[in-house]
Amino acid sequence: ATSLDQPCADVFPLATSLDQPCSECDLLKCARALQSWEEMGMCLGLTYPETTELKHSYGYDYREQKFQMFMLWKRKNGSCANYKTLLQAAESIHDQQFTAFVKQLVIKVGTD
């Protein structure tokens, strides 16, 4: 059998992992890796009032603001808060280091 006879998921494990909902553990890792969270929140569909509320609720705890931004996105979007959307948002904010970090998460999810 050739590789063309194999299901896409076997040849491209990322194809299936991209559609998986993001785990809270991975979102915590993202919060640690992300530099500026407000633009990322907007790219994930959060509103300006929601980002303002996060800033007021978590004051000077910048890391917690970032984590709660990801958790709000996950609560609002359920199973649609997946790695594909996270990666697209990371690419749209043009943060190459964070985008590379998210790609590594996707690869890890695809091989677990």
C-alpha cells in the first residue's frame, strides 16, 4: 500500500488535532508565552468591553489577565475554541514567536 492509500489523519496528524478544543493546560501555557494579549483577544472574537472587564477584574496580574482572556474565549466558543482558531489568531497578530509556540502545541496534540 502506498501512502496515498492511508487515511489523511495518518499522513497528516495535524489535520485532526487542529479541530480539537484547546485544553485548559495548553491555554495556560499560551498565557505564559503570549506577550500582548489584547489584540489576541480581539482576534479571538472578544469585545472591547470584555477585554476592559478583564483588565479591571485582574488589575496588575498581567499573566492572569492573559489566562482569563483565553478561558473567556473557551467559555464563549465551546468546542469551536480549537487549535485551528488559536493558530489563525496567532498568525493574524504577527507575533512570530507566539505563532511558533502554538504550532508546537498543535504538533504535540497531534502526536499524543
